[in-house]
Amino acid sequence: MRFHLLLLAAILSAPPAVALHTRPDRDDSEYLELASRYRAAVKLPSALGEGVLVGPRWVLTAPAPAQLLRAITPMPAFTIGGRDYPIESIHVGEDLGLVLLSAPVAGIEPVTVYRASDEKGKGVAIVGHGPAGPIGGAAKADDKARAALNTIDAVSAGTFEVRIKSGDDASDLQGALSPAEVGAPAFITTDAGVIHVAGIARSADGKREIYTRVSARTDWIESTMWEAAKKEAAKK
């Protein structure tokens, strides 16, 4: 809990930052095009971070931005695809947050959670929303999603780590999240072409990023959704 409170304070006090640092030798259009494949990645209201649609009404994010959202009165609505979706309820766990929207998001297919425990060494796509810019260059604030490709370098019981590399070790479309992009999803695409969310960013410093392993928290995700569904059914 103390970690979450410190992170909340850091987010509130931090100045506007580049959301996604990109390779200066790659065209910005490549990052924009890649992001179009991951439309389930969404921006949280009030620029509080990132999340991902894991059900027609459910957004998975990190605990800190979920706590911040819950503290705002009245709670702001999500704006997704040009439409506003008020928040029905917010659920905060030890390592993740879930936001239930008042209505299903139209026109966007949710992604499923990654369940396998073989993340180490796999490629992941990370997604952040502007402003963004190349390392050492100016940031562009256009509210557009950009995606980058990285590799999972280390795995622990509840987290995995992505290290930002240099030279020939960097991926062709490498990118680095800023500290403001807490809650950003990391996607794994299977050989069959199915996209899963494998991680949720909990910290980033431009050199390495730590993600909560979604595969280690499927029980909490499913039980939270189930309990919310039961409560809604009881009200009818």
C-alpha cells in the first residue's frame, strides 16, 4: 500500500512527460501504424495513465491510477472512439485495478488475458498515448496511440521486466514508456495471431520497465468480474 501511495504522489506531482520514447532512426508513422493493431489499449480519463479493454465493459489497469480515479468526485468518464463511457465501479487489488464501465464499448474487440507462464524471451508490443517523440527530440502532443516492440528479459513470480537496449540489441521498433504511463498494456501475439494482454506497466524509468504478470493474477481478475456481475444481477 505504501508503494501505491508513493506512486500516486509521483503521478500527481510529475510534470507533463513524453509518453513513448521512440527510436530517432524510425519514422513516427511506423509506431502509429503498429498501434492500430492494438485498439483495445485505451487512455484513462484525466491523463492518469493507460489501460486495456479485457471485456466489453472492463478496463484493466494498474492500482495507482485506479485509486486516483476512485478519488475524483464526480468520477470522470472514459472517452473511447469519440464516445463517453461513465464509470460504474472501480476495483483495486494488490497489483492490478479493474474499472467497470456503465455500457459496453462499441466497435472495439476486447483482448483476453495471457495464461501461459512462458513469457521470458517473448516479444511484446507496448502502447501509450501522446505526447510522444524520439529519444533526445521534441515531443508531439496529438493524443494518438503509438506502439513499440520490446522483449521480455526477466520474469519473477508476479512481474516481468523489459530492458531498453541500445545499438544492435534494440528491436527494430523499440520504444520506452515514461513514468506517467502507469497501467500501459504489454501484448503478446500467439503464432495463431491471437492477441493477449500479458502485462500491465507498474513502473518505467526510460531504461527498464516492470510489468505485473497478468498470467499470475487471472484468479483475481475473474473473481472480481464475477462478483460485480452477481451484484448487478441482484439489483435487477
